[in-house]
Amino acid sequence: MQREGIDCSHVVCDPAQRTGFQFKGRVSDGSDPPVEYHRKASAASQMTVADVDVPWLQSARHLHATGVFAAISDSCREAALATMTLMREAGRTVSFDPNLRPTLWATPELMRDSINRMAAHAHWVLPGLEEGRFLTGEQTPEDIARFYRERGAQLVVVKLGADGAYYDGELGSDAVSGYAPGFPVEKVIDTVGAGDGFAVGIVSALLEGLPLTQAVRRAAWIGARAVQVLGDTEGLPTRAQLNEAGM
């Protein structure tokens, strides 16, 4: 992780706890791979609000949160909400990807209520179409976006897979909504990581001050790269590749 540039200075090793992990089936035909989680009672699941280093957290200008960490335990869910609240109160931007993992939640109802509560703490909400339908009860991308906009989101981007995305946002003095097309790919190999790649595109572009339309375009392009390779992160571009592609 350090070779990838990840700050590991706050990693704590506890010999009394076990490391969480998962098995992911290897697929190369674009189908959903089988996944088996072993995260219950893991070291990470023991995290609490008390583990949050507030000055270190708020030294960042942005927080990206997902529904996965919140699903691991009640204390993790409380910690996730606390970090989102702290960053908003400090004037930082917060993005949120629901990343639904039903097998990690006790009930679908708890998953829906918890995810929507977290989304209400975010500035930028990034659901997939089917996720949005489950979470909001709405069917169209426009209505899903409206659901979260009415609850305080400045921007909602609904991922539509190969069809691209629908966006509805108000950033600064600009209010804009519309559809962005997807990038065609010759062959879909492994879809895992596409949503995370999409989030990378949105967050990185907006933090660079690019227009929303360009951010969604970058996101769709990175998502298309992600589905063409095996693995979750192998399709992520370098800065040079972003520049070469005009993204």
C-alpha cells in the first residue's frame, strides 16, 4: 500500500485481533464474480469513534466515504458518520458511494436506512441505478437524484453502466443536469472496481476545479477502463494516461 502512495502512519496492529479478508472468484467474461466475505469480528470491525484522529482527518480537504465500512459493525457505522460530520463541520467536501453489500448487513431495511442517513451527510452522492432504486423507491435517474438533492446533496451522479451516467448538481453558481454517454469497450472482462473507478474520476476532477460535465466524462472513461482488466484497481490510469486521453 505504501508503494501505491497510501499513508499508513495511522495503521495500528493488534495481535489479539484477526485481519478481515474476502475471497473473490476469478472471472473474465464480465459476469458478477462470486464473493465470500470474512470481515465479521475482524480487527477493522472493532474501530470506534474514539479511533478517529480529528486533527489528522481535518488536515485533508476532502473525504470519500462508502457504505462498505459502515456495514462491518455498529461501531464502524458510528465512526463513519462521525468522520463525515466532522469534515462537513470543518468546511471540507464529502463524497459518498453507497456500495451496497447486502451480505454484510443484518437486514435490507437497516442497510437502506443507514445508507440514506450517510448520504444526507455528503455533498456528492454517487449511487448506481439499481442501488438508487432500492434506496429511494424511485425508478428514474432524475427522481433518484431529486430524492438526494432534497435531502441536502449538492450533486448526485447516478451511474448507468454502459449507458454512462445522469448528473444533477449545483456547484458554485452553476446548476447543471443531464446525461453523459458511456465509453464503448470491445470486451467486458471484470466489472469489479468500475464503480470505484467512476468515483475516482468524479472526485479527482472536481478537486482539480474542472467543470461537472468534464468530471462525469472522466469518471465514465475510468469506469470503462476498469471493466477491461482483471482486478479491482489495475485499470486506474496514471496522470500521464489521463493527460494523453484529454481527461
